[in-house]
Amino acid sequence: MKSWFGLVATPLITASVAVSGHAPAQPLDKKAVADAYVYLLGRAIPIRQEHTDLKEPGVDYNVIKYNPRGSADFVNPNLDVAYLEAWIAVDDDTPVLLEVPKVEGRYYVAQILDEWGEVITNIHGRDYPHNPYGKFALVAPGSQAKIPADAVRIELNSYKAKLLGRVELKDDPDGAMALQKQFRLTPLGTPKIRPAVPIPMFDNKSLMGVEIFDHADAIIDSAHDVSPVAAQMQARARHYARLAKDPVQRKALDEMIRKEVVPEFLDYAVTKSAVYENQWLGSLGMGNYGSNYWTRTSVNLVGLWGNTNAEVVYYVGTVDADGKPLNGANRYVLEFPADSRPETVVDAYWSIILVDVPDYRVVPNSLNRFNFNNYSGLKDQADGSLRILVSARPDEAIAPESNWLPAPDGKGFSLTLRLYVPKEAVRKGQWFPPALKRVP
């Protein structure tokens, strides 16, 4: 297995620019610049999502959005659950009450994350055996506000948080959708809500350059970061924010960021941000990142609002067994041996989804088939193995049509395998999916 920790230290890079009336740019430490940039980007991505979410009709703080069955408008959606989401906003005197219904016989979770993408808690019977459902009061850091006597107190890391609720569809989607509507969110007063931080909008194809440092103070001050290296990284980001005010240094910084830092970070995000085996990137160490802000930013970019490994492990595949990028111009087979099928290593369920790159959104196709899971009716091979064909067109000679996962014709794509409530072997990195083999 390859290590999932960051980039190798790099030598100093000198970026000199001759500008009339200005001294040449001072040497820039590329690793220091990259660290400061990646740290800020990790917060900028949730800010971008906050702006995007709040532009939707009917979306507001402390209002649950009950996503329709089979939809979720963010990267790498989980289409195997009834989804709900909300932006939670509190102040020192105003908690918000979350009500979780009683759910039996199927997977469910109310996941709460902070504004940097760190998981605060997962509400379900495994983590709350004495309160698997009921009332949960979400309060500001250090708040002494009164909460209902029958509510469990949960302190947030800052004045906002993200709620993601999931109820497994299983073989009763209507029942899951009914349970979804029983999650409720009620402010216990009228909180003073700070607007989302103004930043330049960007997409994954064109990340921000030096302009991210123009907003360093606002980004940093917008939410407390629990990372043990937050103070150190914030000081470094502010240093480059000051440096970027000089025209010569600004040009040198922007050139370094766009030509070197961003490409290296994007490569890190899809090949080095987790454990890499069988050409799959396994998300061991997700949800709570400690000092590893490179991985936190990578997760925010590729699959915002990732959860902890006790809850889920993700495997992202972007290349085939030969290390070549996945592309719908080719045909691939993913074959699980009979004794190593995904259902053997989970206590809840598994699913696999195909999305485009670099935006990680589902790819429209004539079958509206974007994923497979435990209940997809996949047909086994004679020896008990499970074979999935990934291609632009079906081929019964390779796998039955029921096992065909449509890929975009002639375009790049990525696969994400999710294992919910994974067993110990998965959490320890002892199980990985097999590599995708290209079929002639």
C-alpha cells in the first residue's frame, strides 16, 4: 500500500518577474505556498457549496431540504438512500432542535459536520444506544442557552453546521421516503445569522489562483477550525495574503499556483489522499482529519461532506488495472470473487456509482442507471463471483444487461464504491476491490 500522506518536500522555487518600477520577486517556497493554498481551499469549497445551496428556491438556514428519491444535487451523490440536508445556523442564545424519527430494520444516520468538513457527530443507534432517536439540541460553542429537558445536547464547532440525513431505501423505497419527512429542524428562537462569506466563485476545472489570498482573513475568520495545526496554517495563509499585495510577488505567486500547485494538488486528491491499492483510492482516515488538511481539502473537492470510517469507507477508481484513465471509449470488467464480494464485508449495505470527471456528477443515460447496490438484482457468475460490465454499450457475451453500468461514450469517468458500516477488515485496509480490467 502507498502512504496517503502529503506531497514530498520540494526545493525553493524562484519566480522572478521584471516589472518597471518594482524589484524582482523574492524566492518562493513552493511547499509553503502549496500548504497555505490547500489549507484555504479546504474552507473555500464548503463556502462555495453554501452559496450554491442557498440560491436554490425554498432553501434557507434551519430548513430541511427533502431531496426527491434518487436525487442529490452535489458531488458523488448516494442514490441508495432517501436524502435530506440542511444548513444549521445558531447563535449564543438560540439553539436549533433536531428531531430524529424511530427507524427500524434499515440503515439511517443524521450526520452533522462543521464548516471545514469535519464530522461533529453521527446520530444513530450505534453511537447513541440510549438515544437512537428523539430530540437533539444543537448549540453554539460554549453556549449556556436553555434546551428542552428531553433533548440531547450537541455542541457545534462554530455558528453553522451541515446536516445530512440518510435513510436506506432497501426494498421499501416508499417507507424510506415517509421516514425522511419525519426528520424535523426547529430553531428555538430567531438566531442572528451571518451571511455566507463572499468569495470568487470557481469550479473544479478552474480552481482559484492567487485571488484566494485576497480573501484569506474572511475565510479564516468565518469558522473555527478544530485542526491542531490551524493556528500555524492560518498564520502562513495570512503571510501570503500580505505578500500578494505586492504586484511583483502577486504575479509570481499566481504563476506558481496555477502552473505547479494546482496540478500537484489535483494529482494528490485522486491518487495520494488515501490508501492506494488495486488502482483504487480507499478513504481510510476520513471524516476527522487531525493535522492532515491536504486530505480534508481533497475529500471536500471530490466528495464534499465525507463521513468517518466507522460509518463508511469509499473507494474511488479513476484508472484501470494498467493505470490508464477510465474512458467510455473502452469496456471494463469489475469482478468480485465469490468469497470477497462487497456484501461480505459490510454490516449495512454497499453501492457503486459512476460519475463524470472532473465534476463528479452523475452521467445521464437512456436507462437512468447510475449505480448498483445490494438490491439491484445483479446476476451471479456460475462460480458465485459477481461481474459488472462498465462500458458505453451492453454486451451479453461479457455480462448480462442487468450487470451493465453505462459509461459516457468517449469521455472520462470515475467509479465510487461505498461500504456502509464496514467490517474491521475494511477499516484496517485489509480489503480492497479488484482492479478494473479493460476488455478488448
